[in-house]
Amino acid sequence: MATRLTPQLLRRIVLEEKAKIERETKMTKMGKMMPVDEADKAYEVDADGYAKTVTHAKKHGPAGKHLSEMSTLNDIEADLRRKLRSLAEHKLALKKKIVESL
């Protein structure tokens, strides 16, 4: 006779599997799970040295020029979107006034 799958039995099975997986894997600094043997081989590097390369590229080189231009264009785009939203609201208010006057 087969046993029924009750909530308690299912909970116990899930907890056993979770414990088994935790024994076999190891949590990395970034929160990813990986097998224990791979986790021992891998090494992690702090990103503080890489952050300087982006700021350096902004100041020097052709990439810096492009990044600066892109930033300027993004600012202009945001300003234009703000103006467009204002115009749309004004247009809607005028339509309402026209309809009320009829």
C-alpha cells in the first residue's frame, strides 16, 4: 500500500532536499549558488579598481567624448519630454474650455 502525500510529508521531503543542496553547494559573495568544488577554485575580485576606468574614460580618450555627448543628449531629451508633457496638459485644458463654451 502506497503512502499518501500529506502536507507534513511534503514539507519534510522539501526540507531534506534543501539540506542536501546546501551541503553540496556554497554561497558566493554575489549570492549565487555554485558547487563546492567550483566555489573553491573560483576567486572574486573587488570592483573598486574597475570603477576608476569609467571615470577615467569620461575624462580622456574618444570614449570619454562620446560618453559626455551622450550624457548631454540625455539631459536635453529629459528637458524636451518635460516641455512636451506641459504642452499636452495645456492643450487638454484648452480643449475642455472650448467644449464648455459650446
